[in-house]
Amino acid sequence: MSHTLLLALPAFLTKDLLVTIVIGFIAGLLAQFITPGRGFGIITTIILGIVGGWLGNKFFTFIHINSDIPYLNEVIRATLGGIILCIVINLVLGKDKKDKTGWKAV
């Protein structure tokens, strides 16, 4: 039954959407790991990575690494954009009960 659903969707939606979600999740996890502050849930992590990818592609287009690893440039840019978003979120929201680092905006 799930195969018929995937066949009903256009090919660009299934592959590109899945790749976007996976890259967003990886970049969101890396950004949260690198940036001290609050932790987020899985959906917020994916959104953070996707928005960070958009932000990273706007500001870090100069980053280009020739590698055999597919989508490495996108993950690096999305992680850098996610780090910026994590810092902004931590500055705006401050310390949370889940905050393990004690870092917050003054």
C-alpha cells in the first residue's frame, strides 16, 4: 500500500523531499551539537536544518569542497546556517530548564 502512495507522487517530490529532510536532520543535529544551549525535538531539528540550509545557501555560497561524498557541500552550508539560527534562538529565548550548558544571552 505504501508503494502505491509513492508511485502516485511525482518523482521530484519523493526524492527531493526525502533528501531535503535527511540533509536538514543531519545539519540540525550537527548545529545543535556544536552550539551550546537548549536542545530541540526531532521536528524542530529538521526544520532548523532546512531553514539553516536556506540561510547557509544565501550566505555561504563560497564554500565548495570537491569530494566523492554526495551532498557534502549542502550539509556544511546547512550546518553553518543552523549554527547561526541556534545562536539567535538561544539569544532570544535565553536559558531553558533543559539547558545543560548554562550559556545564555545577557
